[in-house]
Amino acid sequence: MLKDNCGFIFIETLITFSIVLVTISIILPATVFIKGERQKLNDRQIIVTKLHDLMQPYIHDHEQTIPDSFTQLINEKHVHFEVAAEQMLIKGCANWENVKKERETFCLYAYEK
């Protein structure tokens, strides 16, 4: 029998290295993608909550002038808010650039009280 198993160890090491390399090449991009999507959803939730809070004076107090437009810095993003009247509704929209450098717009509608 042959006592030299250097070839077997080399092939085993090569297969193990290939498995580790494939695992890293799958997990790393997936982790980066998930982190970006999580940040995008987190920013959207904060901005929508802020839009909701900003619309309350327009709904309840009739002292606010409509239409109105202004910009605020939220999570290091410039968010442009617009409030306008549409028929019997008040429309509030927020525009911003998300983590992936895409423009996003979210609008809320409310009845005027």
C-alpha cells in the first residue's frame, strides 16, 4: 500500500477552500443587500411618521395655510414636504432620495375637520 497521501490532502484542502469561498461569495452580497433594504424601510417609516405628525395642524387647526411646502433634514436626508387641498381632502406628500439613490414619494390623505 502507498503511505503517501499528499495528493488526497491537497484535493481535500482544495474542496474545503472552494466550499468556504462559495459560502462567502453568497453570504456577503446577501448581507449587504439586506442591510440596504433594512435602512430603506427604516428611513421610510421615520419619514412617513414625520409626515403624519406634520399634517395634524392642517387637519385640526384651520390657521395653517394650504398649500404649503418646506424641506427638513431627517436621518441626513433632505426631505421635501408638500401639503395641498384636493377636493374635500388634505394631501400631504414627502419626497426624498433613498439609500439606493432613487427618488421616493409617499403621500397621505386626510379629511379636513
